[in-house]
Amino acid sequence: MAQDSFQERTEKATPRRRAKARDEGKVTKSLELNSAAIILLGFTTIYLLGPSLAGQAKQLMLYTMTNAPSIASSDITFQKMFGDSMMNFFSIMLPIFSVMIVIALGVNVAQVGLKISSKSMELKLDKLNFLEGLKKLFSTKSLVHLVRDSLKLLVFGIVAYYAIRGEFESFFLLADKPIAEITKTMGVLSLQVALKIGGMILVIGIIDYFFQKYELEKSIRMTKQEIKEEYKDTEGSPQIKSRIKQLQREMSKSRMMKAIPLADVVVTNPTHIAVALKYDQDEMNAPYVIAKGERLVAEKIKELAFKHGIPVLEDKPLARALFKMCDVGQMVPINLYRAIAEVMAYVYKLKGKVMK
């Protein structure tokens, strides 16, 4: 096991290793894609629903202001009035909140699928290690993330600046415009800036997603020894598999030997190969092999055949062809019908039967 730690992780992860990593919360996921989806779709939703929501908010304010004297005279407490106002506000904003939740869940499901893992949230004492935390804080990976995030902020700032810069001249004309038109203009400008920034984040998110995928694949690579150990765990050790195959062969051989008394004839090589055939003219289209073997098994087949009075015929070419072309329980191939017919005719003649 000491040598395993020095082996390079050069092998791709097995399906079992991938499933284990997924259970531990190790999946390909880019937070930038989440941010891009929320910005692009969220701001679009706000722009489309904005007039309706603004109208509802206006009606709420008008009602509150118009009925302020009656509300005050009813000796209502501030706590109840504040609670009612917040409930009305959240009911107005509920469509926006619902869309945001659906967008966030949809992007996560699209990236990692429907998988809920609690292992990534389990409390681990090594996470509370102060020295390990410092090492991670000043590690190369943290430095790369710092540079990456700084560049992202710089890019976003540049994109936002040039998006607003093109509208500088129109800002001076808004002073003489009605409030409704100013609000509409600012809403369109906000949407344009959000779409440009969201588009930039989307591009970064796609790049980051493939980078995260590369990092994940790299982290779950396995050594050749790990693959061997996993194979032993899932398929069993070679010794156990060999023993199982041996037992299966012995059981199959036992069943085969028990079927030999039912044979009509045994074709031999004469000493190396023996093939036992069975043919029922009323139920079968052709004879089939009920036993076959080489060397010691062939000798055992012939011994049982002699014991039960089954004819044993020597035909080297036919015996070799049957042994090579037919498995136990399989009918003889059509190209051997003529040779088999001669053998079966001879057997039926010995038994005083007529071959149909």
C-alpha cells in the first residue's frame, strides 16, 4: 500500500468512482452560469413585469396615503401596519421571487441533474484546522481565484461603463421629461447594461464550466492499483472467480454425464474425442449433442456408453467436426446432416428400427 501513494493517477475514473464522487458532492458546476442566468433572465422578467408591479405598488401607496387619517383614527398599532405593508409588498413581488427561484433551480439541475447529497455539508474536523486554512488561503489556487475574480470585476466595470457612456447625451434631456418617461428610459438602460454584463458572465461561465470539468476529471483519476482493487471489490478476486468457474464446470460436467444414458450413439476420434448424440424423429428436426469431451472426459463418456449399451462408432472427421462446431444442447449443423444420417441409419439398423 505504501507504493500506491507514489503511483501516478493516469487512469480515467471508473463509473463506480464517478458515482462515489457525485455522492460526495463533487460535480461539475460553475457559479458564473448561475449568475449569468439570474442576471439575463431575472432582469428580463423584471423589465416585462415591471409596469404591472409598479402599478400595483402605486395603488398600494395611493391607498395608504389616501386612507392615512382613517387608519390613524382606528388606533392601529405600528407593528400591525408594518406587517400588513410587508405582506402586501411580498405579494406584489412574489412573481419576481418565484421566477428567480425557478431560474436558480433550473440552472443547477441542468448542470448537475437531480442529485441531493448531504455529504458535502457534513461537519469535518479538518475544515476547522487553522493551519490548513492558512495554507489554502495563501495557496496557488487561492491566488489564481483572486486574479480571476479581479479580472472579472474589471471586465464587468468596463462593459458597464461603455454601455452607460453611449447614453450620456440623453441623460441631460431627461430633466425636462415626465417621471414616467424618465423611469422607462432608466429601465431600458438598466436592461441593456444587465444584458451586456450577463452575456459577458455567460461566456466566462461556459469557459469556467469546462475548466471545472477538467479539474474534476483530474481530481478523480485513479492509479492502476486502485482500479485493480476496485475490480476485486466489485467482481471478486481472481482466485474466487476461478473457483466459481471450476464449480460451474464440474456441475455442467455432472449434468452432462447423467444425460449420456439417453444418447442414441457416441461418435469417437477414437481416443481423444467423444461426442454423444440424441435424436427423436417425432419431436426433433435434427439430432443434437447431449455430451462431448476430450481425453479423460472422452474416456468417461465411452465408458458410460458401453455400460448402458449405447453404440460407439469411430469416425475421426465427423467427431472432430461435431466437437468443434457444436456445443452441448445444440443441434448439429445442416452441413453435417448427410454424415449424421448415415450414422443414425446404422444405429437404427442395429436396434431394428426404421429411420423416417
